[in-house]
Amino acid sequence: MGMFDFVKSVGKKLGIGDDEEAAPTADTLKKELDSHKLGTDGVQVDVQGDTAVLKGEVKDQSIFEKAVIAVGNTLGVSKVQADELQVAPEPGKAAAPAKEPTFYTVKKGDNLWKIAEKSYGKGKGAKNTVIFEANKPMLTHPDKIYPGQVLRIPAIDA
């Protein structure tokens, strides 16, 4: 666990210029990550080719997952390596590696209702609000998803 795939040719364009295949710099990715105010001040971002490498510590699993998709859903990034991104331990417990997250890559014709039914089962489309909330602040509106975008799919109670 720790290496996550993204679609290099789609995502938020950072900076200026016409070279859409070029990976953004570590500084621009860090600014993008921090702009979401997730609590990622202690996270370092490095770039190796078209791979973003995240290091440091975050408060909980949801921030870990949001940091991965905030950086990965950037034009020019094809992978996010998060082996060295740790989830802070709960008081009195030992540090543990982050759990394996569930991500979904949006396909043409998808909407959050369809994604909820694919992820949680037939008749569970109303759980689309759970997916929307889990992807805030990167998602600002439930209808503003695009093919190639990667979304967090949180576990739900059956």
C-alpha cells in the first residue's frame, strides 16, 4: 500500500503555461494541498517525474485520503506515493500505518448516485451525499465531477 494511480492528463491545472503533460512542482502541489485547509501543515510534498511523494504526519485517516486525492487530482500527476505519510496515533496508542483507502475513478456518464450504487450496492444511491461530504472541500458541488477524477469512497454502516 502507499502508491496510488491517477489519470495524468486530467485534473486541476496549477500554474501557467501550455505544457499540460509536465508534472507540477513540489511547491505548487504543497500550495494546492494547503489551500484546502485539511490540517496538512506537517506534510511535505516532493515530485519525482510525474509522481508526487507525500511525507509527514496527519491527524486521521480521512485527512490522509483527502491529501492523496487533493494532490493526485492535479494535471500532470499520474501517481501519489504515500508510504511515508503517517496517521498520528490516538493518545495512548502506538503509531500505525494508514489503512488501505477505497478510491473510485469517475467514468464518463457517472454521477454520485451511480457511484454510490456501484460502491454500496443497488438501492443505496441515496448514500451519494456520504461520498460528496467525504470529498469536500475538493468537491464544491455534487454535479461537478469529471471522468478521470478520483474520489474517496468512505465505508458506511450496513
